[in-house]
Amino acid sequence: MMNLTRASAIVLRQCYLMRGSPARVLPLFAWVAIDVVLWGFITRYFNTVVSSGFNFVPTLLGAVLLWDFCIRVMQGVTTAFLEDVWSRNFLNIFATPLSIAEYVTGLVLTSIATSCVGLIVMLVLATTVFGLSLFDYGLMLFLFLLVLFLFGIALGIVCSAMVLRFGPASEWFVWPIPAIISPFVGVFYPLSVLPEWMQYFSHLLSPSYVFEGMRMIISGGTAPKTMLLCGGSLAVMYILIACWVFARVYRHAVRTGLIARYSAETLS
Amino acid sequence: MSKVLSVKDLRKEYGDTIAVDSISFDVDRGEIVGLLGPNGAGKTTTINMILGVLEPSAGTIHIEGLDITTHRSQAIERTNFAAVYAPLPGNLTVFQNLRIFGLIYGVKNLSERIEALLKQFSLDAFRDVKCGVLSSGEQTRVCLAKAMLNSPHLLLLDEPTASLDPAKARDIRARIREFAGNGAGGVLWTSHNMYEIEEVCDRVLFLSKGKILLEGDPKALRSDYGKMTLEDLFIAVADEPTALGHE
């Protein structure tokens, strides 16, 4: 049975770490703020050079905001996990009554808190400085954020499993993953511009449905509910798969002794 | 005395290498059992299996009757450990570390418990100091305080006094003896300090190449095998286990 007190210990650990560490607090909002400022000015420039009167702010800046939120969620999970890697704490943490479900729940709760900080900063900057109106998306904004949140959680859990399986050095595989995914999910362009083989992958990724829906709304239409339902269902499925993968990897680590000798990276 | 730990036919293989070879032993409540053996004998592997961070290839482990495989959380709730190779995160203070692990172990009246342990292990002055800047001896005491947080019924100590000065080591030994003497729990203790083992342990298990070669009262064992000290017996077991009549 899930013990939330144990899961909250993981959140508390992250709070303690952040309290005394600007190096951990700054990335929560600094990079997303820089992204919003950069894309804010780019969209302003595009608005001045394109004569059609098309407003790039909700399309491009909105897309940046949503995608950055998804990345923040993923990194929220992964970074909380990496704290145990960096402090060589696996033996201490996994030799406790803490179950894997409680540990992963702790990572997710941590990510909710940290990604909300980034989201708030992005929303304040994008609306006050660059005039992004959230009303442009209507109530669908909440669904967009929910789907991206679920996808980010799934990605974060898989990335954590990857580091657990392949050792501390594989951390460097984790950071570029959003950049690898972004061309497929059509953050800045409709999926129709992609070659057919890329579109197959796009339809398997839940953020694709969010960005397609967003563009439909901006162009005056509505995002079909079935489209977002599809994106949401895929995201939920990815979370279940991610949890299964993490549990499998953990079991492998317990069987091979990797948990106890993690710095060795591999025992096979 | 009731058993707090029961290990039966425990075995761990890594490919063709047998790290632990079908060992069986018990630890009773109030008893301190020394797990001795040369490097690579299988002591830490055994402890890791008891802690549930390493899956045995065969055999069973019961903590107060709870099978570690099927009732892991409940079994580990009654257990704790301190090991010289598992320091607590250096980027958290002593208090923060104890609070986090206290929550994980579900310790009641956690604040009072932490304050009591800080006093007991002379850590008051380091309460708000990050563990990473403490000396190795101080870190060891923090680990021991963590190990006592949940008043465990089974305490696993892997070379707990390895980095302590003689005075602190003696103090810690006295505390562990007191813990076991209260009858609250049993202790499985590994150490390479044979004088310490003889002073502290009620019973010892000599492990070599994954097998238990000898078992008994440390004082009685050395005389049984005609050795002046336990260290002499240890060296004899480590160098030539067959000389003692065991394969």
C-alpha cells in the first residue's frame, strides 16, 4: 500500500537541497525565461516583417511556452532522481522500507512543484512583456498542459530508468532527449510539413496532438476533442509503460547487485 | 530468545562465481553476532541480501518471521544499517538527513527522536552542518544515529567503527552492547578488528569463500582451535581454511 509520508520524504529532500542552493533554484526559471524572451523578440520581429497580419505570438511563443513546460516536467523528475546518483545515495535510499511506487511518486510530486515555478515565470513574462493572451487558447489550455504534463512525467521516469540501468555517465543521454523529440511533435510547424515516415512517429507522440490542436484554435477553428483524447490516452499509456520499465530496471539492478555497487556502472 | 533474523540456505551467484554458498544462520533478540572473514568472503553480499538490495539466487531470509521477498517493506521497517561505504548525502545537514530517513522509516515523534540521537551520538554541535564537511568519524556517527532512528529490531553494522578513534569506538561499542542488552533487537556486525569482535560479540560466524567455516563463542573458538588470539584464528581460517578440517 502506498505510504505518502515516505513519498513526501523525497519531496522534502528536494526542498532542503533547493533552500540552500542557488544552482538548483536558478534553472527552475532562468532557462525558460531566456527562451520566452528570445522567442518573444523573434515573434515581434516576424510580426513586423510579415505583411499578412498573422500574429506569431500565440503560435510561436505559445508553443515555446508549452514545450518548455513539458521539458521542465521531465527534468523535474530526472533531476530529483539524479540527486541520489550524484550523492551516491542508492544504497541508503533503497535499503529502506520505501517502495519503488513511493519513490517514483516522490519524484513526480517534486516535479509538479518545480515545473509549476517555471510555468508561472513563463506565463508572467509572456503575457506582460510580449502580450501573449491565454484567452486565445480558451479552456483547452488546461487540457494542453495536462497532456504535456503527463508526457513529461513519462519521459522523466524513462530517463531515470535509463540512468539507473546504464550508470551515472548515461546522464548525458538524458538532456538531449527533448531536442530529439521536438522535430517529431511539430512544436513550431504543422505535422503535414514532415516527411511521411516522420509523421508515423509524430502520431505516436502525445505532444503532437497538443501542438496541432493549438494551431487549429489559433487559426480560428476548434481542436477536436477526439484529438486531445487521443493525445491524453497516449500520455497515460506512456506513464504506465514508463513505470513498468522503471520497475523492471530496478528489479534487474537488485538481481545483479547494481544498486549496491552503482558506481561500477555495470556488472554484466 | 526469539529470532529476529533467520537465514536459510542463502546463495548468491554471479555467473560462474559463487559469492555466498548456501549459508544458514540465525540472530536472536538481544544477541550480537559477528560476521567475520577475509575480503571477498561474502560478508557484504550477505548483508546486502538481508537489506533487500540484492536478490539471492536461492534461499530465504526472514526478519521477525517476515519473508524479505514477499513482505519487503514490513521486514525492512524493523531493520536498519550502517556501513562505512554508505555515508549519508553530504549535501544535506545532519538534521535534514535524519529527518528524511525518519520519515521514510515512519518514526513516531520524529523531532524528539532526532534530538535524543543527536545527544546520544554527540552530534549536537553538528546539527546544522552538512554531512559532507564532517570528518569520517563524525560521518560514521551520523550513520549510526540514522541506523538507530527507528529503534530497529535487527541492526546490521558493516565495519561500524572502522574510521573512529579508539575512544569513540569504545563508546559506540558500549552503546551497541546497551542496545542489544535491552533486548530490543539483535545485531549482525562485521569487522576486521578481532579484539573488538571478541569484546562485543556473543557469537561469531567465520565466512570464507562464501561458506560458514566456523561458528561459536569467540572466546571458546580460539581455545578450541589452539590459538592464542581470535586474530590468529582469523588468519588461519583466511589462509588455509582446509587446515581446520573444512572443505
